[in-house]
Amino acid sequence: TILPKKPETQNPGDYVDTTPDTNVGGAQMDNTMEELKGNIPFTEEELDAVSKGSDVEIWLEVTEISATVPNEHKTMVEEKLGDNKLGMYLDVSLFKQVGEADAQKVTTLNGEITVSFMVPEELRNKDTSVTRTYKVIRVHDGVAEEIDIVYDAEKKTITFKTDRFSTYALTYLDEVENVPETPTPEVPPTPEVSTLPNTGEHNDFLLWIALLFIGGGFVLKGIKIKKVHENG
């Protein structure tokens, strides 16, 4: 347990969030102190000490435990993975300390608090053709369950509400985006090359034929006249 440094400005009877800045992803509680006071259970002795001026330290610790997570927790998480891949195991713990008494680990709250942390660099998606979605699985009192989260793609943070503290697993699923295919442009058919002469050439051709016949007629007529004169 990392005991946080007490604020120098703390007054007797104050409730102070002393969450360390060494948490995985800078994990912290996104609650006001009034919300924390109402959700954290205290014994009668602790409340009596607070009423007499003892200060109260409350802090969140989030550490990676991928190498030391209990096998039974691994098994329960793996049964919940589905198509997701395991990113990392985390121990999410909440502590309270009243006055000079020993720090106490809080496993269950009277109500939910909000926790947020930044996704570690190695678990961020850097492939623009892939969409990555995250899930968080909580293991508490022998039960593994997926909890609701909110992922902020711009800040790369995951936020969730919880009232139980123990083993958590960060998982993710990559899906390839459906990029629409670029349609192949239609190529217009190549026009057939006509072997016939164009209109002008066609007209010239007909005129040439007509002149040929006319000329031929004059020739034949001349031959006929010549024969008549020869016969006469």
C-alpha cells in the first residue's frame, strides 16, 4: 500500500482525496468530497474520531497485476472475453485512514463512485483502418462481470462507475472498417470505323458514275452516227 503524502493545508476533521499520481494511466476518482463522504462506510469509532477533529484520508490505488493475478481470476475473465483480447489486469483498490489509525482497505461502498484512467500507450489503436472498442471486466467475490464504461477517443480515457474494488481486466476488440470500393469508371465502347465513304465522298462517287454513263452514251451515239454515215 502506497501511503499518500498528507496535504500541508489539511485542517483537523477534513476529508481529503490523497490519490497518488503514480496510478496506472493516472487513475483518479471523479467525485466531490461530499459524494465520497456519503459513499464510504465508517465504523462508529471512526465517526466518533472524526467528530472530535480527526482528519480523514481517502485515496485510490490502481496497479497493474498482469504477472501476479490469481489463476482463478484469469479463468473467470477468459470466460467473459468472447472475441475480445486481453489488454491488462489491474488491481483497483480504495483506502481510508482516520487520524493516526492504520489505513483500511475498502472493498464495498454504500454507493457508486466514478473512476477514470488513461489507456496506456501500448494498448491504444494506431491503425487507421481498424476501429478498437474497449471493455472492462470486474472480478469481485467470485463473480466476473462486464461493467459499463465510457471511452473518450480524444483524451484516450476510460471512465466507469463502481462500488466494488478488486481485480479488473481491460480488454479490447479490433474491427476492420468497411471501406467502400471505388467503382470502376465505365469506358465507352470504341465506335466502329465505317468503310463507306462519308456523305461528300458518296455524292462525288455517284456523280462520277453518272458522268461515266453520260459520257459513255455520247461515245455510243457517236459510233452509231459514224456507222450510219458509212452505210449511206
